[in-house]
Amino acid sequence: MRESFDFLIIGGGVMGLAVGNALLDLDLGYKVIIAEKEDRIGAHTSTRNSGVLHAGFYYSTESLKARFCVDGNRLMTQYVKDNNLVLRNIGKVVLAKNDAEYQRLLTLLERGTANGCSIDLLHPDALKSIEPLAHTKHPFIWSPKTSVVDASSVVKSLLSDFTRKGGQVSLKSTVGFSPKNNDVTISGKKVDVGLVINLAGNHALSIAKSVGVGEEYGLLPVLGAYKETQKVNLPLSTLVYPVPHPVNPFLGVHLTPTVRETVKVGPTALPVFGPEQYSIRSKPTFRELLESFSSLQRFGRLQSSALMAIIRTEFPYLSLNNVLRDVAQLVPDAARSSGWKQLKPGIRAQLINKNSGQFVSDFLIKRGGNILHVLNVVSPGFTSALSFGRYVADVAIGRESTA
């Protein structure tokens, strides 16, 4: 006799766990299973990110990111506290290096105010009392509700919650579809499923395309690498960020004190040719290579200036000296710091619109048959997880639309 589930979630990252918990919290007797291809939960982006809980001032007011980041910060902060996990509410400063960046910083301030963020524009003299090591000639943004957490401990706690509530997890599993008769299999075993929720992260678009959804999008994997040193080598008090680049959908190389008494610098943002190509030794499949190359080609042809901006900005960061030289414009002592070690890199599954070649800037949900595809869940996905997870659960049961 086949097993039967109301919901099958593909992907055991922080977002899959958040959606699974949200469905069970509805207390409607749902039977929910998470199928994860790895031998552990949260093996990829969920535990390879910065661990920063963002305040929500980077995102345009009408976006899903703006809608869920502010509330997500509040919910995740409370969750971490309620579960006695480590949280450091150290805040963030965003500093402009020149007049052009200062004008863009003022745009961030306007967005943050519209999004309901708790942020301030402070005089340069105030910086020394917040972050003595930083330097700026311009007024700067102070975000007191930006925090850092240990992402791995959050994922473990969400997994514990999910199983305690009756959720099931199937590790080292593959999910198969037969669109003709709506058959679904988990590792070759047929199951009855009310709705499949595709939350496979870097592989979500590939799954969607396998059933004819999302053909208008391409995937351009972007490798983000951090280096880390002991805090004694660079004793920062708060997060220090530059003003984001006007074209790249990345926040720029920044300095992040962690919960482990270390400081991270990064991330870089280099295009790669596979959703799990963490090193040159990684071997993407032919299909992954074709998808990535096609996306990069389309991006380069239709958005050549943006591609050149990424090349000019990111490729020099292959050298740590260039990274430190850049952040030293904000924190001069960074140029003299030492003891930096490479951390496990992460990969951002950045979607592009194949018609325009532009980066897809927001979260994206597409429905096809009995599968709900959650695509482009990039930063601030971790911060937004609990809030966005509730929204996805509501979409799944018909309380919300995907519009």
C-alpha cells in the first residue's frame, strides 16, 4: 500500500524546514515529508551563508523581499532567543566611499524608511562611538536591528521542531515525477501526494524545467567565498558594509563579526558552471554546464555592461590582498590584518530572465499542476525564512495567491 502525504517538500534547507513547520503549525492534521538528496539537512546554502539577519532596507518596497525581510528579521530574532541559540545584536553600518555612493546610500535610507526598518542616518562623527575602526567622510546608515547568528544551530533547531510536530524526513532521496498520471516517487517508491513544494534551492529551476515550468528563466550560479580571522586580529564591534554596486545584485565585500569571536571578509561573487561547483575539482553535469553557459552567454549578450562590471569588480577579489585593500577604504586596519583562513564557499542560485538577460531580483513562485515551485530564494532568504515560509504555506493551502 502506498504511503500518502498531504505535502512533499523537496529540499531540506532552512526554507524547506520553515515551510514544513508552518504547514504543521496550521494544526490541520497535515502529513508532511521533506525529501533531501544529501545525507544531512542544510548541507548547502542554508549553512554556507553569512549568518546575518538583515534589517530589510536593500529591497524595493513592492518586492516580496521587502515584504518578508523586516518581519522575517523579527521572527528569526525571537526564534533564536526562544530556543536559547546564540545571537549577537551588534548592528550594521553602511558607509559611502564617495559622493556617488552617498547618493545611493540616501536611496537605501528612503527604501528602509518605506519598508518600516529601524534605521538612522548619522553624522560621520558618530561613527567612532559605534565602530572605532571604521572611517567615513559622509553621513552613514546605522541599522541597530541587524544581528548575526549561527546558521547551523538554527537549521538543527528547525529540524528538531519539524520532527517533534510529526514531520517526516527522507535523506539521500530523489524525487521523480510522471506528469502523465501525476505519479510521484521518493527514491523509486510511489507515494500519493496532495501537493509537491519544490524548495530545492540551487536545483529548484532544474526541477521546474523538468516538468515544463520556468523555461523563461536561466540559472547563473555565483560562488561566494569568505575568509575568516580571529577577532583579536581585527577587533570589530559591528558589521561594516559598503554601499551596494548599482548594477550587481550583490551587497559587496564586507566585514562581519561572527558569533564565534571571529571576523569574516567577503563574499566574492564569481560566476561558475554548476549549482554545486564549490571548487575547480567539482564536476558539473553536462546539463548543468549547458544551463550555466547558456545563461552566462545570454547575460553577456543582453547585459554586456553589467557583465563587465562584475568582471572588473569580482575577478580582482581572487587575491586576498585586493579584498583587504578594498575593505580598508572603510576599515583601514583591515589592510594590516593577518591570520585569514578560507571558509567553505557557498553558491547563490541567481536566476536571469532569458528575454531581457537581467537578473531576477525578487523571490519567485510558479505553479504547475500539483507542484509549487519556489525559485530564486537568494539573500535575504535566511533572514526571511520564517516569514516567507508562512506565506508559502498559505499559498500551498490556497489562502494566498502567488501574484
